[in-house]
Amino acid sequence: MRLSKKIGLASLSLVSALALAACDQANSGDAIVTGKDIKITQEDFNQQLKDTSGSAVLQQMVLSDVFEKEVGEDKAKELQDQAKQQMALLKQQYKEDDKFKTVLASSGFDSEEAYQEQLYYYQLMSAAVSKNIPVSDEEVKAAYDNYEAPIEVSHILVKDEETAKNLIQQLDDGADFAELAKENSTDTSAANGGSLGEVSKGQMVKEFEDAAFQLDEGEYSKEPVKSEYGYHIIKVDKKKDKGSLEDEKGQLEDSIRQDKMQDTNTVKKVVQDLLNKYEIDIKDKDLEDALDDFQMQAEDQKDQDDKASGDNSNENNKDNKSDDKESDKDNESDDKESNKNANQSNDQNKDDQVDDDNSDKAE
């Protein structure tokens, strides 16, 4: 999916070049590079840019504008600030700027600004798309029934089971959990006494999650919990009851939307609806395929809807045929019952006639 295309300084330069070319078509035949029997014109250069990267860059430009319109100026500004903060936090993890730049380059970004711009773009897309994904009351109720409130948890992570069992014995003997974590845990949370803060279901590996959510507040695991990271000793620092359905509704809706956004077709369908909403029309024939990803999705969705409609029609026909058969059976049963009653009536008449004859003879 082309939504994952990175827009770096090279792409921004392309945008600028295309814009300048559009403003100066009169000079498009002028040479920008010459040599012995060599001539490259502005027009040649512009066409090459459009052919190689034009559609991808235009797609992201269009979608960025559409998403910003959809979320509004205030939300867009908030997301820009979030991207800036995320960038700063990420940079703090690297003590040397050169190392950070190397990491960015290995990920396909040629500057910090390019990476921050991409962070913003993904957050913008998520906000615009998620608000247009419908969530039913039935889905919220089902999610609420399976929902467990987040818990505050700490852990001690060690490499081998024997060490973990030894630490559990020390806890049984009254040792302080936080102190043991600081002295023994190999996880970065050791500095905080093993505290991981508040965690929700789905955030941790399954083995850790299953063990943690079974513990009561203040309780620690009596056996080491093995995961791909090593052996954990888990302690629940705080546990709370979940709120009412109304209290949790907003959070549950957000969670459901995030789950639905994992489906590429759902995202594409929403994006296509937004493109239609804002009446996007690409005038440049060389770039008119820039949004084909979503146009094709719309056609596929129509085919699916038509098929679903046809399936429903067939089901209805089956139901109608079934109803007709049942009706025929009922009518047949009614006819049999009617004939039975008629026969009984005739038999009764015969009996009455016999009684009359006997009466006449008696006289």
C-alpha cells in the first residue's frame, strides 16, 4: 500500500521542482545540463521526476490535505506537537547525533525533519480514518463484557529459572520487591524498582499477561513466569474495577476502531470515501493514477456489495420457497382434516338415517 511511502527531503525537492516547472513552462525547453552532444532540458527533467516519483509524492500531498481538512486545524496542530515530542523522546535514546542520523538513514529518512513529518502524517491519517470507522452499540457491549481494567504492575526479569526461584524465596522471607528488582532485574524498569506502570490487556506478551491479570492487588507470582525474554517475577501494585459501560464507552470505541484499522481494506474504503467527500480530481494526465489504490478499492467494494446483495436475495428466495413449502404442507394438512371432518359428518348422517329407519319399523 502506497500509504507507507516515505516523504523525505528528496521528495520535498521533487515537489518544489514540479511547482517551479508549472510556473515556468515557457522555459521548459531550455537546457539545464549541456555537454558534448548532450542536452537535458527542464522539460526532460520534470518528466523524469513525474515518471519516477510523481504519483507517490502527489498521493501523499493530496491525502495530507484531505486528512487535515477532516480533522480540523486544532487537531492537526495537536498532532504536529505530538510528532515533535515523539521525535525529541526518540532522539534522547541516542547520546550521539551521528548515531541517530545513521539510524534514520537506515530506515530511509535523510533528515530529522523528514522523519518528524512522517510521524505527523501517520498520526494524521490515523485520526482522520478512525473517526470515520463506525462502531455499533452491540460491538461496544461485547467489548465491555470481555474488558478488564488496566492494572499497575512491577516485575523482576532474570535469565534463568533458578535465579528467579531464589528471588521468590527471598520475597517469601520478607525482602522488598523494589529493592530486589533494582539489584537483580535485567530489564530497564529495574531503575524504577521494576515498575512498568499501568498496563492493559494486549500490551504484554501472552505469558506475562495471563499471569499478571490472575494476581490480586499486592500479590506476586509464586512461580517464575517464562517468556521469550527470560523469567519474570510479577507483582500487581494496584488493581481497580472497571467502570460502567457509559464510563468505558469512549475508550472501548477507540480500541475497536484501532482493531478495525488493522484491516487494509477498511482503511482504503474510508480513504476513498474521504476523497469522494472532498471531490478530489487530478487534472494532470501523467499523474491521474496517483490515487488508483483507492479507486480500485471502491470498485472492489461495489463488487462485494453486489455479491452480498445477490447472496441476500438468494437467501430470501430460499426462505420464500421454504415458506411456500410450509404453506403447502399446512394447506395439505388442512385439506386432510377437512376431508376427515366431512367423512365423519357423512358417517353421522348415515347413523341418523339408520336410527330413523329403525324408528319407522318400530311403529
